[in-house]
Amino acid sequence: MQDRVTAAEAVEEDDEGVDLLDLALPLLQHWKLLVLAPLLAGLVALGITYLIKPTFTSRTVFLPPQQQQSAAASAIASLGALSGLAGAAAGIKSPADQYVALLQSTTVVDRLIDEFKLMQVYEREYRFDARRELAENARVSLGKKDGLITVEVDDVDPQRAAAIANRHVDELRRLTSQLALTEAQQRRVFFETQLKKTRDDLTSAQQALQASGFNPGALKAEPKAAAEGYARLKAEVTAAEVRLQTLRRNLSETTPEVQQAQTMLGALRAQLGKTEATTDLTGGPDYISKFREFKYQETLFELFSRQYELARLDESREGALIQVVDVAKPAERKSKPKRAIIAVATTLATLMLLTAFVVTRHFWRQSAARPETASKLAQIRAALR
């Protein structure tokens, strides 16, 4: 019994050896084809690469503006009810991904197309085709670890490739100067809007006061002090209302910040109600009520002016800090086509295809010579016909 098992294993080893010989036989018979044809294909591919215009790549690397804590934070805290307004108005900070999106925006792309006449360079009739080709030639990436933004541009002209890469940075500076992206810019826009509205109200109050025949000497010290105190209190109520509206845009009603702002606003309104109840706002000379309105608008205007100037100061410090690390320069060597890689890849691909063809044809002919498979092959040929 053991002798039979040994004999069966020997037969299987002989069969495996025959199979390997059958596989090596056609390869050895056509070794010239398998050697010369891939080499010839590789040489042809290498020659074709010399007909392709070389492509040059230029790269610029820069550091986008960084979000910093406002230097005016301590000064804002001294402004009473407006102390938390700036932080709530700023809201969301701009990540570096936002600057990458701006570089790929249609506004920036169209400016590059017009400046470098890329529709003629790319030989495109429609602008969207030029945009698509520029998107393929200009790659913008963000370093996840270092936070640096890299712009790589491919072009057949090395000078133009470097110019387009550097122009990306200039266009980003231009676009960011028009948008409120940083925390300081958002605060500046917010307080600029409030300041314009308060300036108009102050002008109207001043005109109404002058029309009433107001004379500064007509008011005694006590009415004047009462008017100024009432104006400050009313300005604080208005500031608290603006702050509460700003918080509600970003937070829910159940958050501690919103509840604290509601409590503060309620206390200020109650104090203002007591002041109005103990002070005759309607009686007496008309210039007293108008003087109070004028002082209220004046106080509010001063508060918003201070906030606006602080925001402008912070914006001037951080707004244009796009720091270029590497300036794009014309490439000295081409980046494409990679002739050696193309030639080697073509040679290997041709070798694999020819090897598969030779082996398949060899086994096909062997199967056709066997009686048990010849009839099946004849049926396949008939079906194909």
C-alpha cells in the first residue's frame, strides 16, 4: 500500500515537471521575439517622448494669516456692556482650508486667465475649458503638519509657470483685503455698520436739538447731569440688546452666556424704567428731552468708535500677513515627460503582453491537437462564426 502511494506521488511530480516544461518550451522557442520586441517598443516610446513639448514645474510656498488673540481684549473689557460684543460678533475663525478654497475660486482663476491670456495659450474657445485646464496645471495643497500652503504650476514655458505661481499669492492678498476673514476683520465690519447707523442718529438728534433753540447756558448743573446719566444708562441698554441679539445668532437660549445677557438686560431695563419714572421726560422745556436724546446718541457713538478703532488696529497688524516662504522661480529642468520611466514601463508592458500571447497560443494549439478537446473547439469556432 505504501509503495502505491509513493508511486502516485512520483507520477504527480512527473506531471508537475511536464507542466513546467510545457510552460518554458514556448518561451524558449520565441526568446528572440520576447527580447527584441519589448526593447524595440521601449525605444519607440523613448523616441516619441522627444516629440512631446517638455513641461516645467514651479512651486511657491507661503504661510497664510494666522488667527491670533486680539491685543485689544483687555481694553474691550473696560467698555462695560460692550465688553463681550466683539467676541460674539467674530464667531467663527477661518482655517487654512479656507485660503486654499479662495485660491481655487472662480474669481482668482478668471483673473489669472485674463492676465496671462491663457485662453490663447491653451488654445481654448470657451472660458470653462481654460478653467479646467488651469485647474489641472495648478495644484494647491495644504500641509497638514506645518500648515504651509503650496502652489505648483505646470507650463511649457518656465517663466510663465513661475509667474502664475507667484501671482496666486498676489491674488490671495487682493481677495482677502476685500473680505472679512480674520477675527479682527469681522469685528471691524460689524462695528463699522453700527457706527454708521449711530452717526446718522447722532446727526438727526443734533439737528433736532438745534431746531429747538437750545442754549448751553439754559440748562443748570443738575438737569445736565441727569441728562448725561440717563444717556449713559440708555446707551448701556442698547448695547446689551445688541449683544444679546449677537449671541442668539450663534448660541441657543439655554446656554449660560445667553441667560446671563438676558439677566443683565433685564436689570438695565428696570433701572432705566425707574429713571424714566422719577424724571419728567415729557414736561418742561422741549430742549431737555432733545438734549437727553443727543447725549444718548453721543455716548453710544463714542462707545462704537472706540471698538471700531481697536478692530482697525488689530486688522492692520494681522490682515496682510501672508508670508512667502519660497518664491517660485523658473525651473532649470523639465518635470515632464519622464522619458526613462516611460521607456521602461513600455518595455515591461510589451514583455508581459507578448509572454501571455505566446503561452496562450501554445496551450491553445495543444488543446486543439487532443481528440477530446478538438470537437469542443470546433463547436466554439462555429458559434463564433
